[in-house]
Amino acid sequence: MWVIFLFQINGYETNGCYGVIPRTFVGLKGILFSPLFHSGWKHIISNSIPLAFLSFLALLMYGRLAYYVIFFGWIISGMILWLIGNPPFLDEIASCHIGASSIVYLLASFIFFSGIIRKERGLMAISLVIILLYGGMIWGMVPQEILPQLKSDVGNNPISWEGHLSGFITGVFFAYLFRRIGPQKEQPKWEQENYYDPREEQLWQMYQEHEQLKNEYIESLENNHNIEDKDSSHS
């Protein structure tokens, strides 16, 4: 996306919109290209820093799975944006949605919810970091028409809350879909199949010996008591 942006600022203008134009045939190409185009320096920098950090975390914690999440999440979030962007009850005209913020929201929600769902301590710690650093991103999914005080411009264009919401939904979906792939909560040894610990066998033998001695002692007490009863009856 930086290569394309450098071409843009050096006069290589692209004709038309390469972003998602909701519910239009021409806007379908934006599903592939929209994250690569940005409206200005502020726009691309505001996306690049969290994108680099979250990509690093995803690759560090999930390895190859992170590539699948980014690739398929890129496509699916773009499709959702194409469907829900510029809803008629809020916008009369469908605009051109560009920027990698949908991928940022995709990774943030995937990392956060994966840690919660898997209940693995290391991943839950990462989830806490995500909520501390990016918890405020939740407001980026609220339509500005509903809360005008949240109105914000990135570059020369208003933010695409629909793109943010699309990425967020896709991240949650992948967190649940891939919940059994990658790092998992460590299962206690005693709950693992075919678990065997020789110390447990020793403890079981000791318990059995103890129970046998206890039973023998109780039996001897009962025998002694019976003998005393007989002697007292004879006397």
C-alpha cells in the first residue's frame, strides 16, 4: 500500500475509484484493492502503525494461521462492506471506501477474541494489551449520523465506519472458526488420554496397605471384644 501511495503522491494518478462502492458492479473491484489505497499522509500513517503492530502479534502468536486470517479476512470483510456500506436509511449516495482500516479492525478483533475463546494465559494477556491499546476503536464502528460528536476525517474523507465494522465482524468470525487451530489452553496432565504417573501407583498401593492394616486392626479389636464377652458370661 505504501508503494501505491508513493506512486500517487508523485503524480501517477489512478483513474476512478479503486475502493469499494457498495452494491454496485464497478465497486466489486474494491474488495481486492480498497485496502491498498489511501487519501493522504494522515490516512496511511494512521493505518500503517497499528497494522504493522497487529500483524506482528498475529504472526508471533498464531504463525501460519495469521496468513489465512489476513488473506481470507481481506476478501470477506470487503464483501461485507460491499453489502452494508452506505445504508440507504443513512446515506443517499454510495461513496468510495478505501483504506486498510478494515484489516486493522480484522486483526484487532481476531487477536482479542481468540485469546478470550481459547482461555490460554499468554493469549489472554495479549487480549488485555489489545483492549488497553485499541479499546477506543469501538467508536470507529458507530455511524457519525448517530453520534455526530464522533465525526472525524482521515485525510480528505470521512472515516468508513462500515469498513471498520466489516473487519471487526470478520475477525470475530475467524476467532471462533479457528478456535481449535493454533495455540490452546494447556490441558492438565491428569486429564490427558493415556496419562500415567508411577507415583500415583505407589500412592494407590500405600492406600491399599493402609486400608488392609486398618481393617485388620478393627477385626482384632472386635475379636478381643468377643473374647472378653465370653469370659464375662462364663464367670
